[in-house]
Amino acid sequence: MLQQESWALRADRVGKVYHVVPSLRPLLNGGPKGPDDSNCVKALTDVSLEVARGEAIALIGANGAGKSTFLRILAGLSRPTSGSVVRRARLGTLLELGAGLVDEWTGESNARSALALQGASSARLAEVARFAEIGRFFAEPVRTYSTGMRLRLAYALAIGLEPEMMIADEVVAVGDEGFQRRCALELQGFLGRGGTLVLATHNLYLAEKLCQRAMWLEGGVVRACGPTQDVTRTYRDAIRSPRRDQARPRPEDLDRIDPVVSDAVRLSATVRGAEGTVPNVVTTGGPWRIELAGAAGSDSHADLRADIRRADGTLVARIDELRWPGTELAACPLLPGRYVVEVGGVGSRGDDDDVLVRQELLVRGARRELGNVVLEHEWA
């Protein structure tokens, strides 16, 4: 479970049930006078998700899996039948683009209204017009717009409100090629500035490129949740296989990272970036350091190491001979994502199980290559 100040959105055991309205004939014949279980469609069942600030999460799954329903609930556009959602960030949505535009108003009037409702400065109006790129039509009624022009205006409004968290559907993949490229670049810039993203998509490459974690929904239930490449690989294997009976993980087991610090050694570790203001948050390519505090407990723990692992436990790198009270490191090579730093002793038993501290690490940045680390290179 994330520390309270670190999360931007939390959904707890969210369920959504749609009741099918019975026809008039059974009512006239003395049949059931209201919906019952046989007339219910369960769109979501006990879906839990916690999103850290600066994190990007993908929702994947086939059509009808419940992705769009879950997004609408996360955005506050629909109420869950059960469970709860708490948002702690200024929200921007890219769902059903253009649905909130008033056809009789001009693009400029729609933009002024949207900015005013969100408490944004009217100075952002010029930025909205620039991003939309609809020229003189910005001063024309929206009813005169083509579908593509409505899309451009709606997307420009969503970006122009400067949200802290974006909830987006597959709409980032629509429009002409040039517009798609601009949207993708803007989204990468948003993430590079520390923005939070929940994206529903069928494009698994896009999910792997943009998002650190993924959740696979099927039939409204969670089939898998974890590091993006692990979930997409499981999803690909499942849709290629005739067997679809994998066990559903329990919500309380999702993304669990053990925060326990050993009482016996009274040791703590903190990772800091260049600015040093936010503990355990660093930037790709920036300087970083591991700070140690407390007491190692005995001479057997005088030599310490730090393992950098992915959230699923895969070892990415090992740093030997940590120096007390802090070890300066060169430019952080880790790609944006969630990692775990394990500090342990190497002198007591000579094994890898002597873990003294386990600490979550969030890496931010604009880089979106696949993999775990940046390999700097030049083309001859």
C-alpha cells in the first residue's frame, strides 16, 4: 500500500451493475415489478487500483471487458454500484471527446467556459487555439465543425487545463497521422513533467511504451495487475491459448511491496534525486544518491550492498560497497517506472537473503524506451 501522500487515485473494490428494464408485458400479466438478479449485467466486480503520483497505468482487455466503465467511474462521470473512488489530483479526461461541447457556441466560447469552470487562467485560451489548429473556425459555431475539428478542440481543451492526472480512453489513437503524433508527444511531455495517467488501450505496444504498470480486465474482473510487460505477456499468451481459466488474483495482493525495516539492525535507506525534496523519487538521467541512517547493528553488516529491482522482483542492478552515510551515484540510468531498492549486508552469511531494508523507488522522466535502463549511444 502506498503512503498516503504519494497516491493520486484510489479505487477500492469497485463494482458496477446495470439493471435491464423489464418489458411491459410481464408487468401487465402480474410478473415481477422490478429488476431482479436475472435482469442484471455485472460490468465490474471488486476492482481495486491505487495509482501513485507520476505513475502511468494501462487498462487492457477485449471489448466489453469493463475498461471504459471503469474509466468513467474513476473520472467521476458514473457512480459505482459498490465500492469507492478517491481522487487527490486535478483531473483531465479524454473520454468521449467532444461530448461536452455546446454546438451553438463558438470554439472560443466553449474554451472560455471550460477554462472558467476549471478555475484556469484565461491566458490559456491562446494555447488552446494554438494546439487545436483549426484556424478561423475557432471563432465559428461548433456545429459547423467536422468530426476531426471537434476532436482537435476537445483534445486541446483537455491538455490546456493543465491537469495533474489524465484519464484517457483509446481516443489518443484517433485523428490523422500528424495529430496522433502531436498527441503522443504531448502525452510523453505530460508524463515527463510528473503527470499521472490512466489509459485504456488495445495497443499493447503503446501500453508498454508509456506505462509502468498494467491491469488486465476480463468480464469486469481483474485477471492480472503488475509491471506492464509481464501483464501484456500474460494477456498475449492467454488470447493465443484455448484455456482461459487462470486464477484471478485477490485485490489485496495487487502490487504489494513489503515496507518493513528490520528492528534488529535499526537501518533505513532513502534515495534522493538532484533536488532532494521528494524522497525516493528520482529522474532518469539526473544525479541521485542513497542515504543511510540508523545503526547497522554489528560489524558483520559493515559492508552493505543495494539491489535495484523491478516491482516484480527481477534484479536490474547491484551496487556494492555502499558508503556511510550516503553514496553518490552517476546519472540515473533507470527508465521511468516503479522499482524496489533492497539494502542488505554482504559480510554475515554471504548470501542474497540478508535484506535489511526494502524501499519503493519511483523514477520519472520523459524517456519512454522499452526495457529498464537507458543505453546511451551515437549513430556513426
